[in-house]
Amino acid sequence: MSFLRIEGGRNLSGRVSIAGAKNATLPILASGLLSGGLLRLENVPRLEDTAAMAGALRAVGASIEEVLPNVLEMRMEQPPRPLQEGEESLARNIRTGVLFLGPMLSRFGWAQACLPGGCRIGARPLDLHIWGLSKLGATIHIGEKHIEARGRLQGCDLRLPFPSVGASENLLMAAASARGTTRLRGVAREPEVVDLCRCLRAMGARLEGEGSAEIVVEGSDGEPLEGASHRLLPDRIETGSYALAVAATGGSLLLCDTPPRCDLAVFFEHLQRCGVAVEEEQEEGQQRGLRITREGGFSAVSLTTAPHPGFPTDLQAQFTAAMCFADATSDPVVVTESVFENRFMHLQELQRMGAAVTLEGCRAHLSPQGGLTGADVTASDLRASFSLVIAGLAARGTTTISALHHLDRGYERLEAKISSCGAQIERMPSAAPSRRRAKPSIAALSARPSEKKPGEHPWLPAC
């Protein structure tokens, strides 16, 4: 397995282009199952999760082709076929394979999906997906490897007890081709859900209310939606991750092609309270950008994660890592995780680098020390992996990070982007040397090792 070697202690300066949003790409790819025509998607990030989703869609009969860099075209013209033996592995390591259920069932009356994988960051049950689809008229069977659903869906009123992003997306797609009207209350308000609604509307779906907690969908009564062209919104989590990198190291980065600032309003409020400047900037002929600058002191700030528009849980690990480099005179901080109960596995790795942090239930207590020391660390999940990159960039000495398959699932061309901004970071082709390795976490041990060779990327593998 390859690993990253980072020589820390360098300020970041330059510009980083933000890729398309991973968390919007995967459900929008699934929405292509609703269309009887050509769905063209632009600004698609080249990630392992995107490749896995495309491979799983091909396995059920979809045609997907990369016609230009970061541009995909998808068709689903025939009824889906059952997954063959071994094909469930195509989507086993992503959670969003379950999003096949809503659109496939709505259009064809039958659906099959792999049991989900993804990061082991806590309980992410499928009960809301199953409950909502059952209310719409589906009969669902959960087997050892697959979930299978049958039935002709009928619109109804649904109120989600928790604003689950995945369940909201699944039920929106199910409602798009159901009979009658579906009124969804308690819907997730994340920008990625809004982007899915924009794509569905471009395909001819009749809906209103996206961005609010209530969305009304008028179904097409089993008729396929139209073909469409859609450009994916920029990735707000990648935007926040790079903003926190420069916050920890110091310096100034221009983040190009960023999402609207309001998509990260609460996050940027926290960053500015730390002493980091966030300014909108637009170069001639370029899309909007944000300049992130940290030149003086760096104060520590506590946070509590929450569904959108609150502080994103997907930026909690990165923010916690950055707080390790806040001024030692800062008051201790409390990081409260209210979304996923197991999203603190990066703490033991930060402790190896000298972080003064302890965990009590859903709260991490951290005393800023003004810095950390490089060490050998292991990534446990996608966002935790970038938190270790932040720690390595700002720490004294050398940091090595292993288990990079997590990082490759969600960050496009990370080493190239950071290296261009003055960081000394390199991907090495063999296992990292063990200097003071403790037993890795259960999550790290249970994750499937990456099978790609150094420098190779499994973009849209053929079935």
C-alpha cells in the first residue's frame, strides 16, 4: 500500500481549483436511472467513489462514458438486470448504492441494490429509506448481500423524523416517477440535495420547495423523465478542507470555482472567529473564488456539528486538527459531534503527533498547544484522512499517512494541488516505515485495501 510523506512547517500560498461535489455526484448519477434519454453531467470529480458508482450502474445495465475530462454521459434505456455473482463488490465500499432503489423502483417497478459500505463513522441505518419507500407502496426484502424492492409507487405525505440526506434523496427520486403527488416534510436542506432537485427539474420532474424542509413532487406515473444536461455544483467540503489547511499552516490560498459562500456560512463564521480572513475574489474571466488568509494569531473556537445549515459534520475532523495549531494561550475547546457518534477516530492519530485531546462520549476536549510533531499515522475514514494531511502540513518534522484508499475516495489530485502551493508532500509506492506504530483502529483494519497501483486511477472501470 502506498503512503503520503509530508515535510511540515511550510506556509501555503497559491491557488487551488475546487472539484465538483462528490456528495452531489453520486445521487445525481443514480437519478440517471429515471431518464429515458441522455443525461450529460459536467464537472464530475475523478474519484474512487465516482468510479465505483459508475461501475455499479453499468452492472445493472446503464451505459456510462466519459466523453471529455470530467464530463460523463449516461443512458438507461432498458429495464435493469439483476446483479450477477461478484458484482455486488462494485458498490460495496460506497454507501450510495442504496440510492438505486428509489429511481429504479419508481420507473421500472423493481429494484435491487447492494448493502451499503462507506466510512465506518457510526450508525447510518437504512430504516428511513425502507420506511419511506414502504409508505409509497414498495414491498422490500433485505437479503445477505442485496436489498430488493417491488411495487408500483403511489404518492403520499411523508414526514422524516430526522433530515437524513440519503433518505431525502432516495425518496425524492422515488416520488419523481410515482403516481400522484408526494409531499416530503423534514427533508434535508444540504446544497447537494438542492443540486439533485435542480438536475431532476432539468430532466422534466415537477417539484418545488428545494432548499426548504418541505418539498412537493408531482410524479410522472411511471413514465421516464427526459434527457438533460447538468453541471454539478463545486464541492463545499473540499473548499472547507483546503481553507482549514491554510488556517493551520498560515499563508494565503485563493480557492477557485467555489460554491456560494452561503453554503458554508456557519463554517466560515467559525473560521473568522479564529482570526482567519475569508474574502470573495473573482479574477477576470474566472468563476467566483474565495481567498483564505491567516497571517497573525490563530485562536481556538469550540463547535457543534448539525445538519445544514449548521456546522458540517464532514468538516469536523479537519477543524479539530486545525485547532491543535491554535495559539497555546487559547482557552480549551470542546468539539461536539451530534450527527455521527463514531466520528472521532482521528483523535488517536492526532495524539500520536502530540495533541492534548481527550474524548468523553460525543465531545472531544482539546487544549491548543500551538503545534504538533510529525509521526506515522493511519487514516480511518475519508474526512479523517484529510485531517491528518492538515496536521502533517503544519506539524514540525515528517509525517507519514497510510491507508490512502480513504483519501482517494473523496479528494481529486490532492498531492498535485497542495504541492503547487508550496507544500512538500509525496506519495510513496510501498508501505510506510513503522517507527512507533500502535495497533490501528478497528475501522482501519476492516477497510478494504486499495488495489490500484501508484499513479493509477480506476476511473469508470469496465464491467
